[in-house]
Amino acid sequence: MKSVVVCLHVSVLCAGINTGIAPMYLSEISTVGLRGLCGTFNQLCITLGVLTSTVVGLNTVLGRSDTWQYAFGENTFSINRVIHTQGK
């Protein structure tokens, strides 16, 4: 149980750091005309991810004790789709 708590803290720390560093990096590598769009789009994606996870976790959607595994499965499907489309 102790290792789960440590892994959770490391995961949350990395997510927080990436939430702050990714918009900075995107604004540095983008052109002047696209800087605002890149920063805004990054925050919009984070907000939509939080909204999606909240909706999926509702008791009426997939938050019940017999369907919570599907919430993780959907996330795995999305990650695999992104990984496999990166090389194309």
C-alpha cells in the first residue's frame, strides 16, 4: 500500500510540472501569431480531460462498482490510438 501512495504522489507531481511546463515550451517553439492559440489550446485540452473524467466517473455512467473497469479501458484505448498515429 505504501508503494501505491508513493507512486500516486510521483504521478501527481509529474502531472503538475507538465501542466506548467508544456504551455511554456509550446509558446517558445511556436511562431508569434500562434503563441496565444497554443497556450489556450493546451489549457482547453486539460479542462476537457478533467470534464471527461468527471462525466465518466458519474454513478450513472461508469462509476458503479461493476463498470469502473471500462473507464480505465477507454483511457487505454485513447492512449494507444495516439501512440499509433504519431508515426503516420
